[in-house]
Amino acid sequence: MAKKQYSFYPGCSSEKNASASNYMTSVNAMCDVLDVQLNEIPDWNCCGASVGYAGGGELERLILSARNLAISEQENKGQDVVATCAACWLATRETKERLESDNQLMRDANQALAEIGLKYEAKQKVRHMVEVLIEDFGYDKLGEKVKKPLDGLKVAGYVGCQTNRPFGIDGESYENPMYLDKLVETMGAEPLEKYDKKVQCCGGALAFSEPEKSQAMIKDIIESAYDHGADIIATPCPVCQMNVEIYQDQINKTYGKKFNMPVVYYSTLMSVAYGKGHRESGLDGQIIPATKLEKFAAK
Amino acid sequence: MNDTSKPLDAIRKMSMSDGKTAMVERYRNHFLKEVTDNVEEGEWVNMCMQCGVCAGSCPLGNAWAHPPQEIFMMIRAGKRQEVLTSDSMWMCTSCYNCIVRCPRKLPITHIMHGLARYAERLGLAPKNQPTRKFAMMFWDNITKTGRANEVTLGIRLYFMHGFIKGIKTALKMLPVGLNMIKTKRMSPLGLVAHQGCKGKNDITKLLKKAREIEEARMKKH
């Protein structure tokens, strides 16, 4: 199969020494196996994420993503824009759709972009990496690349919010999306059929500003994974990954629990199943080591 | 009936900008019109049919003094001061549950963000609301260099309620931070070596122009 190329928007958390740098590592390993080339949008900027609304008005927020999209159209011609971060995907796709459907907004955006010599025409699609996997490859093709099926690994597929709502993936239901479970199954692992917290919010950015309220929700997300026999939680979202993994000690103290549940990305599972090693799969980025998954990586 | 007439003097006294007083004068007794004209996606407010699905779907629903459908009704009832000074909108986690479930397809998440922004712009948002503070820090952080600096953002966050509380929070968060450093998902070097965008100046120019356009649009109403 010929190499597939995409215009890539990594986002702030995927940078070196940032909170989701381990996500980026595993995405690179996965893309290497799938012969996918990610062409980074030159000098991309932050999308404004979920809480940009307080300091930035409508056009200020949209213009941030419009700059990335305009540079992408100019530098990565004809390539769909792909994001790995849920919030990046959401903000960028929202910008595309809002500008495309509102002529006045598009004129305003281009008037601002003209200040720095850019122009946006909304020519390319904005997609999440899991859409690329599902739509451009499909589960069967993704399965063909598996070298080490993750036999017996029980995975709680934690989809969370923004890789599900408001846009949805592959036309699936918002209440019970199946794509993550299907990816898990494709890698030879066992998805939890009755993981009731799969689309529960973790608090998102409010884990910083309202830690008690967020950690109460995170506690339920982890507890349900344990209750249904999970070895590990997998997610497509960097904020979900961080929130569910890094506060487990604090939650244990508050609620008298003994949580020690590893939380990885779908791409971590895929890298390992595709035969990549510990470090290439980003497993060294785990604060709670994914011990059972490490065994497959060491095989 | 309408609450803008009685506390009008009070609002005027607290008024932090001419813009705010101008808004009160211009939309006297027409808060719904004010929201329709000035709040992102505000033109949808009138479409709410008060079913309450949004309130039941919100993960932090119990933390809202007024859930979204109540906010919508308060806007229609002209409760300007109560709505704009409320901390309710600031409880939004951006989970988008309300959007996908609303039978009338109101973009509720965006309206809540829009109301929060409008309240902030008028200086009416509750000053010490933690998410408001964090969100303002975040905007400042990302617009300075074009990219988020997680290290400086984290430190400012810990100290947002003052120095003494900050030390306590920092100590509580220390193990989490050290874990992040150990796994190379954070670096203290971020304090000094964060690069950001090469086109920092472009971003400043772009945002300045966008704000100009937006202000002009608001004045037109």
C-alpha cells in the first residue's frame, strides 16, 4: 500500500517534555507500521482548547485555529488535517465548520488573516487520528499488522467526551460508541462489554480549577474499570489520560482506595501489538506502569 | 418583572467601564435582546423549551446554582444581574453532553461559554471563581507565545489563591509534578526554555485585529 500523508496538528500537550509526549511517541510508532506520514503544520499554534472562551471572544478563538488551517492549506496542499488531541480536533473542526457555514464570519476571519499574509478557504477536512484508522484503513487492515496479539488483556475502553461529542466518530452513538472497543478487539485484547463509565466526563480542564469535583468523577471512572475486571484503561484523549492516571494517589487518600490502574492510549496498545518495544510504544511515559502490557512488549 | 430597573443604580456604581453602562442603557428591559446581539450563539436562547435534559445530562449539574435551562429562562425574564454574576456557566466542563442531547439542538455548551465570556468582558463575572481565574491565566499563557507552557501555567495555578495557599497546594501537588518529570512529561526547563511559536508577533497582530473586528461588530448592534 502506498504511503498515506496527512497534514498533522500535534497540539501543545504532544510537544517534547509536555504531558502527552508519550502519546506522540506511540502515535509515531503506530504510524511507522501503518506507513503513515504525518507532515507537521509549520509553526502551528495553540487552538485555545476548552477554556479559551474566557479570555478570547468568538473570532479571537476561531482565528487561532484558522491560522493553523490556513498555513496547512498553503504548506501541506491537498492533505486532510489530522489531530491526535481531542480538544485540538474539536476546536479545529469547529472552526472549519463555523467559518464554512457563515459567510460573514469567514470574511471577518480572512480580514484578520490578511494582516499576516494568510488566507483560508476551508478546503480540507479536519479529522481525528482514530477516524484515519477506521475510515482509511478499517479494522481488518489494522488487524493484519498485529504481530503480538494482546491475548487475555482486559481493557476498559474509556472514550471520554471530546473524541465522541459533539461530532461523533464513524457515525456511532454518543451514548455507547463502540470504536475503541473494536480497536481493542482488533489488537487481540478483550474489551470490557459493560464498562458503564466509557463516556463519563473526567472534569477536563476543571481537574485543575475544581480538583475535588473532578476527582470525584475520576474515582468512578477507575472504580468501574476495577469492578468489571480491567487490567488497564485505554483512551483516545490526552486530558482523559492525564486526569485518570496522575491523581490516583490523591484519590486513594481522599476516598481510602488502593487504585493503581494504568491508563494508556489506543496507540500504546497498537504499538505494542504491532511489535514495537517498551520505549517506542511510550511505555516509559507511564506514571503507573502498564505491567501486563510491558510483558507483551518484552516478548 | 424585570430586575434591571431597580438595581440599575447599583450596576452603574459598580460599572467598570463605559461599555458596561452603555450596554445597560441600550438594552434597558431587553436582556434577551442584549444576549441575542452580543453573546456567542445567543440567538438560540429563545429556542429553549425548558425540558431540563441539559441539567440532567451535566456531569457537574449538582454544582450549578442555575442549570442551563434555568439560565435560559432567567435571560428571558430579564434577570440580567443574576445571570451575568452567576458562577454557574463557569462550571461547564465542555463535555458536550447537553449539545448532543438537546431535543431542540441548542448549542448549549457554546452559549454557556459565550455568556461566561460576555460577563467577563463586562467585568461582572465572579472575580474569585477558580475556573474563571484559571481560564484567564490559560488565555494569557497561550497568547503570549502562541503555545501553552504547561510548567508556568501549573505554577500560576497553584498560587492563584495567594502565596500561603499556593505553597500548600504546591506541596500537595509536588509528588504529581515529580512523577511527570520522572516520566519526561514535564521539564523544569520549561520555566526558561519554552520556545512557543516563531510567529509570536503574527499571533499578537492576528488577535488584535480579530478583537477590533469583534468590537466593531458589537457596536453596530
